[in-house]
Amino acid sequence: MLEATIRIANSSNVGITGLTGTNIKFRRSPFGSGDEITIAGVSGGTNGIYLCSFIGVPYQAAQLWVDGVYQDTWGTKYIGDVFEEFLSKDTASSQTMSGAIAMGSNKITGLAAGTANGDAVRYEQVVRTSDSQSIGGAKGFTSFPYKTYDAVADLIPSALSEFTPKHYVDTVLGGAISMVQSDYLIRLMPSRTSDDYSKTTAELCRSYLSGLTDISTRTGVVLIEPLGQATNTINLDDGTSQWISDGVFYVGVGNKPILNRRAPNSSLTATGGIINCRIKDGSTGTPVVASRAYTNFTFKDCEFDIPDETDVTFTTCKFIGINKLKSISGNAITLTNCTGDMFWYNDTVAATVVISGTQPADVRSVTSANFNW
């Protein structure tokens, strides 16, 4: 405990008695009313002499105030423990260091865990660089520092837990084109197991596109990619759902995908269309339905394969490019008020071909050998 002895007297130098810690105050710089130094106790008073005691007070300049009046005869004096100027083990009040503390080879122990900016952190809170460590919680990095690798082999990740360097990604995927999904484009991939940027049936593709705003005034594209199979066949009319509607266009990629028509939806009306596909209806001697009807469709570079006795009617359809129809059974082919470029049918057709109203620019019978199937 530190102590200071003071004498308080009046103008006649007569000691004032009966004062307590309520009357006697010591103030630190800048010596305002809120800068009081805590006094552990005030005792005495005989002839105005008081003993003031302090606990854990750092060595500092102080002024004496009695009942709010500065005692200029006492002036400014230093009180407190000079060792407390550095660190206090007797008080919980914060200390402010004005310089670095050199610890040498010693540790700071018993440190509380850091919880805010400016706090020191403990050993277990630090991300270490030389040993294994489990780190909980997500870590956000604004940038990764450049790392120099010793050899090309260092660039190749060998475990699931390893990062993949940019050099490795550029080398492996430099020539790859990333998957891009347009707002009005969906891929029809029946062999795909996941449903992300593609759909597994034509009905699901149409449902996706028809659910978009203004699809009837925009153009929604179903991109049919090759299946890598000999038949390259896409089954349509699965169940009772529609596979085409206004604004929906099917586009075949590469070798014409085969759209295999099945029982439902015998008559379809849609301001949509089919591009670069072969539309097949059943097999020889096995008609799927008695008749098919397409109204308002646009066909571009398509092939129609009608191996059974199914009648096919095209009404107000548009045929762009070269469109071919092959029929080998006793069915009827009818074009009513159609337009466009070319509509060819095989010269061995066993069907009745009836054309009325407007028609494509070039409708004719073509040698079967010129058909590619």
C-alpha cells in the first residue's frame, strides 16, 4: 500500500479537521473533475494532518483538491508506485503501453482468447504454417499470395483435400468451353441422370420453356444433342403431357436426331417448330395411330419417316430448306395452305399425295435413292 501525508490549513495556518475522502480528492492529468485517483482511505486530521493511502496507483502527476478547490500551495506532485508505471498486478484497470515490450525468450501465458479487432490471439487461434491443424468455420480470402512451386509435379493435386493451382486448371481445361445456360435454351438429354441445365424428356423441356414469360412472342429452343447411340432416338409423347407448344422449337445437333412419335397427341397445333430432325412414326406394318396432323408448324431441313399406314396432314405449315418425306404404306399425305421452300417425297411412295391452296415453292417426287435412309 502507498501512502501520502498532507496538511490542510486555513488562511491563518490553523489546521482543518474532520475531512474525509469525500472532501479530499487527488486528480490526475488533465486534472478535470472526472480524473480522480482512487483513494483507499483517509485517516488522521489532528492539526490538519491527514494520511491518504492508495492501492495499485501508477506513478503519475497529481493535484490536490479540497471540496472542489485546487490547493495551489500543494501544487503538482508525483504520487504512486513507480513500478506501476509499467504493469500492475493489483488492479484490474487497463494499462496503456507507449512502447514495445521485449519478451526475450519468455512467453505471455494466461492470455484470454481474442474476440474483437485489436485483441491478441492465443496459440490455438492462429492459422499455423508448419503443422497440421483443424480449422472450423468458413474463411474468406480477398486474394491468395503467389506461390512458387519447385517442380511441375507440385502443380498436380494428388488428394481430395488439396487445392488446385491455376496452372493445373489452365493446362487441363484450357481448351474446354464452360456450360452456358441461356434464359430461353434448354437441352434435351435423355441419357443424363442429373436435371440441371438439361432435361431428360421432351415433355419436361417444353414445360420448362412454356413456363417462361412471353414464350409465345419469344423463341424457346430445345437443343437435342447426339446420344452417341446407333439409333440416336428421342421418344416423344411419353404419357399425356405435351412435348411442343407455341414458341418452342426443337433443334437437332449434328446427325439428325430421331424424334420417335408415339400414341398420344395425334393432332398438334403450335406456332413452334422442328429443325434438323427426323420425325419417325412407328415401324413397318405397325401403325401407331391412324392419322397425324400438324398445324402452324415450321419445319426446317427435316425428314419424315412414315413406314406404316398413318395418314399425315400438314395445314398452314412452313417448310424451310429441304424437307423430305418417305412413306411405304397405303396412307394419305395432305398439304393444305402450306408455304416455304422445298417439300420432297419419294417416288416409290405408296401414299396418296394431295396438295391444296398455297404450297411450298418446290413440291416434287424424288428418286428414293436420294433419300439417305
